[in-house]
Amino acid sequence: MSMAWVRGVLAVLFGLGLQAAALAATLAVRPGEDLAAAVRAAAPGDVIEIARGHYRANLLIDKPLTLRGIDRPTISGGNQGDTIRVTAPDVLIEGLIVRDSGDSLKDQNAGIYLYPGAHRATVRRCDLTYNLFGLWIEKANDVLIEHNTITGKREYASPQRGNGVQLYNTKGAKILNNDISFVRDALYVDVSHNALFKGNKLHHSRYGTHYMNSYYNLWEDNDTFYNRGGLALMEVRHQEVRGNRAWGNSDHGIMLRTLQDSVIEGNVVAGNNRGFFIYDVEYIKLNNNLIVDNTVGVHLSAGSKNNEVEGNDLVANREQVRYVGARDETWGQKSGNHWSNYLGWDRDGDGLGDVPYEANDMVDRLTWRHPSVKLLLASPAVQALRLVGRQFPVLRVPSVVDPHPRMKPHNEQWSQWRGKHFPGQ
């Protein structure tokens, strides 16, 4: 195969690309004109620029198009069906207010519904409001959803709402810098792999993220707050969860349930009822997280073992760890974790405690069953009971044990996260 022949083929392909670009048109739609008719009449690759105004339409985009709002026009679905339905690949939707989808949970009515095959769709800088589902994305790969504001039908009870963004059976999605609130679950993710979730604000919903059966995904720099549950990862493997902030959620900050082979590091979990809820978790790295001012810092149960837990700061949680197990679980074997209620000492000055930290003792178990005992925690009698429990192993209960706890927290700014509780709690 000669170089001249290769150059000739490339020139033909380049020429075809230029010809396609030349054939693409920019169409303008103004208030009072038929937007749906303009979409039907457009050729593949055309750009439809929609002037500021109010348009009543249920759009079907079945060819590659760009829908671009000029000064944020509104498209209303009239409370029927999907406001915008996309069935073709390579569609760009930007700068629109998309609202008023139908109410059918059975039909999954959405502001924007990306149907199977709508690969490489982009939705950016849109307001999706008063829709049942904001965005429903099904079997559409490599989609980009960024810089959108998504709010649901806030007067509906949680079970009657849809989700903010729903991903089902997708690959390569990028969900970036969106603000999602007042929906059932801000992000609902199922059977979706190799995705990036970054810079999102997820709040005032049931779950900030409800996430199942999905692998090889990265969660980074997201805020999830004022939900019932923050970030919930269930039945998943190969996750990286870094630099997120889960605070002020009425139940858990970050739930890890049936999770393996993942990295959970550098997150802030503050002011939740349970900071981390860890259930049936193995072979993960839980490192360098700040767990502060939760009712329970970490709730650990159901055979969660074989995990690396290092460099975490557990500060000012009313209970540092609530552990349910039949044998001790050792954390901090390499570098230790910091526990603000550690009562040991550091005689050699190496920054590590000389006696192990035990998260649960007999007194902790007693307070679980009889919360009123907490009124006496500072009394000499209760302190004597703690001492007796340590001196007589027959009275000892299984615990999380840190052999050499760190004397100082790594995160010196931990106090700025105190008091960030769910409203009314």
C-alpha cells in the first residue's frame, strides 16, 4: 500500500467531512413558531437556535442535531409524556429550560429521555424543572451531562417523584457539575460502568446517590447533603470514591453495602446520623477520611473484613464505632487512625499511642441497649466499669482495635465541619 494511495484516501475523507459541514444549516425558531415542526424538518447535523420565549412541545429528536437555547427559552411538555425524547446519536442540547413532563412512573416520563442508541448525547447548561424524572438515560453510551440544574416536583411525596438523573445499562457516562434537588434520588445508577461522577451537588432528596450493580466508576469532589442518605454504593466493585463531602444527612453519609476491591479515601463525612454505614464489605482501602460530629462515626457489621483502614480521623462522634461482630477487627496496622476519645499516652513521642485503642467496650454496649446510661458517662462508677472491663477479659466484647492510634488528627481544619446537621436534628 503506497503512501500516495493513503494520502489520497485521507484527502477524500477530509473532503467529505468539509462537504458535510458545509451542508449543515443553522435554523432559527422564534416565539409563536412551531418548534416540533422545525425539528422534524431539520437535516442531520443541523443546529436549531431557539429564541427566548415559551414553547409548548413534546419533541422527538431522531437524527443528530443541536438544540441551542438563546437567552434560555422554555420548552414545556404540557404535563404529558417526555418533554424531549432523543433516539439518535450525537445530539447536543444546551441552554434550555425543559419542564412539565408527564406524571407516569410506569412510562418513566422525563424532561429529557435518552433512549437506547442515543450515544454521545450532551446535555449542558439546562434547567430541568417540574419533571417527573429530570434525565432518564438508557443504553446510551458516552453521554455527557454537565452544568445542569435539576429539580423535581417538590410538593409530591418522595415515592411519587422520579429521580434527578437515572442511568441504566450505560458505559462511559460523564455526570459533571450538576445541581440536583427535590427529587426521589438525585442520581440513580444501575448496571452502568466506566463512568465519572464529579463536582455534583446532590441535596434535599431521599438519596443523594442510589447506586447498584455498577463497576469501574470514579466518584470525586461531589457534595451530598440534607438527604435521608448521602452516597449509597450497593452490590458493586472497583469503585474509586475520593474527595467527596457527605454532610447533614438524616441517616448515613456514605453507605458501603456488599462492596469489594474499591478505594474510599479523602472524603469528609460530617454531621450525619451514621457517618459510614459498612455492611458486607471486603478488600477495600478506607483511608484518610475525616469522620466528624456524627451520631455514630462508623457502623460496621455483617462480616466486613480484610480491609485496609488507615489514616482516618474520627473526631467528636458521639459513638466512634458501632461494631457488631464475633471477633476483633483490627484497623490501622500500618500507620494508625486518630481517635479523639483515645485515653492512652505516647511516652516515646513518635506520634503513636503506646496502648491500643478499642472502639467498643462493655460500657458502649450497655449504652446501645439503654441510652439513658449516657447521662452517667462522666461518673466515677462508669469509668470504673470501663477499667474493670479492660482488666477482666471475660467481660470484654469484640471490638475494632487500632494497635497504634495516631495522637493528632491529620486534618487540622476538622472543626469547620462541626454542627453541620440535618435541619431539626
